[in-house]
Amino acid sequence: MSDVRVATLNLFNNGAGRWEDRAPLVVDQARELDADVFTFQECDLDGWQVRAVAEALGPAYSLVPLHNPAPGSRKSLAVVTRLEVEDAQHCLDLGSSDVALRVRLRLVASTLDVITTHLHFGPTRRDREIRAVQVRRLLSWIGPVDRRATVVTGDFNGGAAGATVATMKACLRSAHEVVHGAEPPWTHPTPLLEIIDTHAAFGVPLLPDHRGHTIDYVFVGDGVGVRDCRVCFDRPAADEPRLYPSDHVGLVADLEVP
């Protein structure tokens, strides 16, 4: 068995998102996690956002980026890992200009496929239908999960009781649910959204008063054991209590891979 720690976070790629203020929080909390693999969504791959995190973690880590080819998209993806990268593949046709990244990692006696994605956002019936198509395409692209150790992470923009997550759970297990019997109470939004310029960020003067909801997950195949899973990237700045690493919190899972 190989012990592998996987952490995931939506980095909130937004010009008004105060990244320069948040970056030290992401780096410090990533260092404390000491994960073997970090998966990031909403990455600014045209700038230094993810590269700065990877470089701060040290030379043992390498960056595997996936630039979203849709013009103006903020939804690029990245994997940062200190494990040996055997292969990397991408899926560019999930629909709604969303993509997925798969990185195959070499372990002591086996390999592990780590996949990350960011699905379509929106609360309407049409949005849910788009996600339903996306998740079926994602699982088709991933292929049979009983043939290879598999972890799927990301921002699925679907609640724990919704059809998107139910489709994922028909094939995979939620690491957090395995450990705790349920998903986290919420992963989005953090109080960060209360202190940014919402007009600059989203084009509206005020955001709706949303209750927290769970839209970020770590899913594992049956061959992958789960020792622990918990929320991470959840501590604000000491001198500014609403300044969080992101508008999402993340998840970290301690896994056992045959």
C-alpha cells in the first residue's frame, strides 16, 4: 500500500479577488498540509498564480497545467505534485466550455489517476441539465474505475443531494462521506465575498445572500482506501477575519492505494 495525501481547492481566478493578499494564506496552508498532490480549479495560468504556489512549495513539486481554451475563460486547471508524473491527459469537450485534467502518478508498486474538473455553474433547471450531461461525459472519459486506482476532485457546482453528485456516487465514493457519513456542511462561499468589490468582480452591486452549500468533492474508486478526509484552506488572515484563501474552502484526503 502507498499512502497518498490529496488536497483540492478552487483558487477563485478573478481580477478583483484580492489574490495578492490571499496568496500567502494559500501557500502557508498548503505547506502545512504537506500533501503529495494538490489539485486546483479556477487557475490563472496566464499569470503567476499557480506557478507561485508551486514554486513556494519547493523544488520537489512539479506543475501540470491545463489551460482552458475557451476565450476569456477563468476555469483553467492544474495539478501540483511531488510524485512522479507518468502521463497527463485532458478532456476539452465536457460542454459549456468546461474541461478536465487527468494526471497518472507513479507510486512504489502501482499508479494513481488523479482527475480534476470544474463543472458549469448555475441554479436553474437548464444549468442542472448542463451539469448532468457534463458529468456523464466526464465519467465516460474516465472509463471503468475498477481497473485503475482513481481519485476525482473538483468544483462540481452541484449540491450533495443533487443529481450531479448522485451520478458521481453511482460509480465512486465521496471520501468525506466515507469518513464522516456525510458531506461537509458547506464549502462555498467563504466570507471573502463580503470584502471584495462585487461590481468589479461580478458586475453586480451586491451578491445574493447565499447560505453555505457543498459543491467541492473528493471522489475515490473502490480500490482506494480512505483513512481521513476533512475541510482545509479554511483559516482566514489573522489581521482580517474575512480574508480567506479563496471563496471556497478545500478538502484534503489521506488515501491508501494498492
